[in-house]
Amino acid sequence: MLQVTKDLQLAINELNGGGVIGLPTETVYGLAGNALDAATVSKIFAVKNRPFFDPLIVHVATMEQVRSCVTYIPQALEKLMNAFWPGPLTVLLPKADAIPDLVTSGLPDVAIRMPAHPMALSLLRQLSFPLAAPSANPFGYVSPTTAQHVVDQLGDQLNVVLDGGACEVGIESTIVGWDKENSKVCIYRLGGISVEQIEELLKESVEVKTSSSRPSAPGMLDQHYSPGKPLFLVENQNQIPSNAGVYGVLSFNGQLKGPMVYELSNKGDLIEAASRLFAGLRYLDQQPISAMYLQLLPELGLGRAINDRIRRAVIKSNVH
Ligand code: TXA
Ligand code: MG
């Protein structure tokens, strides 16, 4: 029987028994289980219908926990961890034996993140193990940003979904690693911490390698985050066909109009837009409309991560 709850003890019992739960974080909801237990980890892959080659992020509450999961922390990455944790930053670090190979899909590095959501942190502090957690959506679909989104899609497979409200950030964490060859920090997935924030802290430029031609690289399959209805990218209102019928637009700053409008941010605020993007895609996907149209946002700050998600969401609609 599914319980949607704020009661941490229900989550603790479920997790201690080897179960998986819906977990609120500040980015998106996760599908969480004991990261040190291979049987639980394989359950996560099964519930999400996720291919085993796509590795999972391990969530921790303390630096001590990080040290039990990894063998080494490059200085530049430690600097980022100190500055942005708890928060929407995931760091790739050489994995310790305690982490099952299944978690990293056999890769030498493990992805680690200390989430900022108070409920997630409080839960993690009361557990004797870190939590492996991918976003709690069926593989390839839009990530969930409310407990209800998790219930809608995975509710029949779960006993506990912790309800921590709507996610503040709304898009996934930024994934960074250390490029040994170039002695540089590298961004593998754009996300809740912007490129500018990272470069400002490090006082140097970083590489952004979010290409999808490398399936072992983070979260970067070309087609991802897709709604079910056709989704089209336009440059302006005129590009929406006059015979489009009853359609929906995901608008930013009031720039698109249509029979059904979901505003990402009336005041042109990229942070607000990030927090509303996935909820907007889900909302329109459920309306009686034939298609959805949207524009790219300004390519700066969180706009880059938002545009990355938009491009990936759109691809499915244009490949038949
Ligand atoms: O904000 C987030 O990061 C959310 C919340 C729940 O923490 N989690 C999330 O997980 O977005 P997921 O599984 O949907 O995306 C994580 C991405 C995966 O696509 C995977 O390819 C990459 O991180 N990743 C995980 N472990 C990795 C590793 N060891 N090496 C390279 N990439 C890794
Ligand atoms: Mg995901």
C-alpha cells in the first residue's frame, strides 16, 4: 500500500528493509535505495526501467560519508564541494570498493551529491548508508518535481513517497569531474549550478562536455526528458503553423501566445523558469491539445541548463 507522507520513520523502515522510496530533493524527486546493497540497487533500475549502462548518483549527508565512498578527491573538486554543498552539484570521484559496480555501471568513478533539501538531509543523517537515487521518472520521461508526479508514474510500484513539496531548483544537478589529461574541471551535465558560478569560484574556465556520443557520460543521451505529445522548438510566434489547431505553448517572459499557455516566468527570471520547466511539460502533456511549442531561453546562467533539457525533450518529437 502506497503512503505519501512526511513521516521520515516510514521511509527509514522501508529503506532498512531493502526497499526503494520516492525522495524529495531540491532539484527533482529521486527514486532512492541503499547504495551499498546491490539487490536494492538493481530494484531501482527495475522500477525505473532504466538500462544498466546508465549509472546512479549516490547521495550523502556528510563529508565522512563521501570519504567512505571514494578513494581520492582532487583539490579543485573539493573546492567546488565546499562551496556548493549541500546543493545541486554532483561530483565524479574514484570509487571505493564499498560501492557496488552496479551503481557506477562498471565505471571507475562514482557520482556523489549532498542534496540541500532539509527532508533528504535529515533522512540521510538517520541512515547507516548513503542513498543511490536517479530521478524518479520512467526512463526517458520528464523528471518529477512534486510528490504527485512520482505517484502518477511510479506509485503502483512503491510503498513510500516522502512529500517534501515542490522542488525549488526544478532541474537536475550539475555534474562535474576532473579531467586528468588537461588538469581541468569538466562539466558533464549542465544543471542547477551554472557554468558561470563554477568558473567564478575556480577563477578559470572549465570544459563543458555534454555531448551524447559518449553513452558512459552523465545523463546525456540525446533524447531524454521527453513528454508524450509532439513538442516543437520555434524561434518566434510566427513559426507556429496557422493550422496548428488547439495547441499549448511553454512561454517565457510572455513571448509566446496560444490557446493554452504555461508561463515559465512572467518576469523573465531564469531561476523561476528552471523550477517550472518540468512541471509545465507535464501539465501541457495532459491537456487536450495536439502539440506543444516552446522557445529557447537566453543562453546564460541557468538558461544553458534549461536549453539543454529543452533540446533533448524536443528531439523525440522530430525523430519519427
Ligand atoms: O539532481 C539530480 O542529480 C537528481 C537528484 C535525484 O539527485 N538525480 C538525477 O539522477 O538526475 P539521474 O540518474 O536521473 O541522472 C544522473 C546522471 C545519469 O544520467 C548518469 O549517466 C550520470 O548521472 N552518472 C551517474 N554516475 C555516473 C558515473 N559514475 N560516471 C558518469 N556518469 C554518471
Ligand atoms: Mg534522470
